Amino acid sequence: MEPVVRISNLVNRFGDNVVHDGLNLDVMPDETLGLVGGSGTGKSVLLRSILGLQKPTSGEITVLGQRIEYLKPGPTRHWGVLFQGGALLSGLTVQENVELPIALHSDMPLETRHELASLKLLMAGLSLSVADKYPSELSGGMRKRVSLARALALEPKILFLDEPTAGLDPIAATEFDKLVNYLQDNLDLTIMMITHDVDSLFGTCDRIAVLVDGNAIVGTIDEILEHDNEWIQSYFGVPRARRAASTGVRPDRA
């Protein structure tokens, strides 16, 4: 089985600071891969490299078999991105935000585009009553869902989520995790998710990639928990992580 995303010998260097030093990582079809690491390990840099927004010092990244060429068009119609802050355009309504990628990447008639955007809002668990509102009129959780609806607008095969539950209260975060699981199961999505939320890690992910020492340690939840790396033991050894590990693993993936 060919990986959906393949990262080979990736190096990202900023002056004397080497963030990634020959990093290798495969994201497999139909899995949810969680990405964690300490401050400065390059989680966001890695995501930007995959998206073609950050040119690595060296190495190669392929997405759906297509090599990422920097400053050139990539396979954007096949992926969706939920950025950490939502990145919604404040001057556009919810409906217009979701319609924007459809308008930019298709010649779909206006009425069809409008109907598709409405469908994506419903898929993200939102009422169509929010369609004419502006992002500033929504709660943080609702803005996350609008951003998710926009990420789904072009029927992506891959979904990149950057801290999707950051800033949400525990109830909203749990509901968002359930939504991610539902979409992954029903849309045959491959998901790569950056998160510090241990409940999300254990509740949504098939495998975890931990960025340490310029590379990635990758495994199932059980394999990561048993790894002897000092940072991993420290991160997953705190009481909150132990509670999440014992209660949060999806029944179908335990």
C-alpha cells in the first residue's frame, strides 16, 4: 500500500538551527495520524513544508504520488486544511468563506456552488442559520467548524488539521473529536493532525508521530506509550495523559 504522504530525508535549517535533520515519515491511506512534539521541534514547519509553503533545505515530499514543487501549483484540490486560528476572512460571511475555494478552483455555477457550500456547513455540524453571519459573530467552536466546512469544500482526499481543538472547552473539544471521527469514517479521509490535546490523540488517532531530535518516532498508541524516549515518557506519563490513554481510545481502533 502506497503512502498518501511520503516525507523522505527532510532537512529544515534556519541559520544554525536545524529543525528537521533527515526526517522520514509516511502517512498511510485512511488513517488518522497525530503529530506531537515539544516546542521548537518543527510541527508547523513540517506542515508548511507538506503544503508547499515552506521550502525545505533538502529532502523530498510527495502527496498522492506527486512531488511537492515549491512556488508551483500543487495538488491542492485533493487536500483541505484547517489552520490553527481558523484563517477565516473576516470581511466575508460564513457562506462566502466556504464557497471561496469552490469559486477559485472550479467553474461550478453560482447556484450549485451555493448548495455545495450549504451541504459542507451541515456536514460540519452547523445550522444554515449561521450562513449569513460573519466570523466575528460566532463562538470559537463555531468558527472551527466553519473552517472545517471550508476545508471539506473541494472533496479532499487528505485533511490537515492544525490544533483543531485548541481554545475549545472540554465539551466542544469532545464534540469536535467525534465529528472528525465521523467524517474520517464516512468520507474515506486520510487525516494528519497536529495537536497537544491528549484526549484528541487517544480518541481519534490510529498512529502517532512524535518529533524528537530532528526526526520522527512513529507507532500505534501502545507502541508510543512503551517507547523509552525521555520526552515521550515525560509527555505521556503525566496523569492527564494516562487518564486519556485508559479511557479515550476509540473502541473500533483499540
